[in-house]
Amino acid sequence: MRDMSSYSTASVHSDLAFHPAMGWTSCIILFLYASVCECRRLPDPEPLMHGAVQSPQYPEPYPPNLQEQWDLSVPEGYQIRLTFTHLDIESSAGCYYDSLTVRATFQHMSNPKLVQCCSV
């Protein structure tokens, strides 16, 4: 997976599109931390500068045909670091069923997709 700690942006989009095959059950959780440029974790008292995102009903399996998107923003000069603590998605050719896609929005960026996960 690409190291995303070097990106500094006003907006990072995490697109999660889940299309479970019939009978497939899995779940996902991802924890998100915003970091200063030297990639040190911010102190806990900082408001809304760290947090967690998880699929609905976690740790239970997520519902069929679920599509979720979380938009994350940090002030200019800060970075977002994504740390996946649990990722369980179905393996499929070309990400046909389940996938996790992380996108970044920068001015003048031709390809905003940073990484796409189809299986672990």
C-alpha cells in the first residue's frame, strides 16, 4: 500500500463501495489519524484532529449492496494518515465485488485515486 503520510491536502475522500457476493459476509474498520507534517500524532486535546471510521454494524457483517463515503479534511499544512486495523473484504478480479478506494482532492491533480484494495 502506498505511504499516504506525505500528502498534505484540504480534503481527502475515502470511498468505500461494497458489493458482497451472495452468501459472502465480512466487515471492515479503518482508523484515521491526522498528523502534523513530521507525522507525529497530535495531542488528544486537539478537537476533531483524530478519529475512527467503521462500516455499519461493525463488528457484524456489513449489509449487502452497501456504498459508503467518508470525506475527511485537515487544515492546510497538516496531513492525514490512514491506519487500517482490520480489513476483511472479498477477493475478486478487478475489484468486481468488494473494494476500498482512497482518493485525494488536490488542485491540478490528474488522478485522485491513491490506492484501491480488493482483498488482503
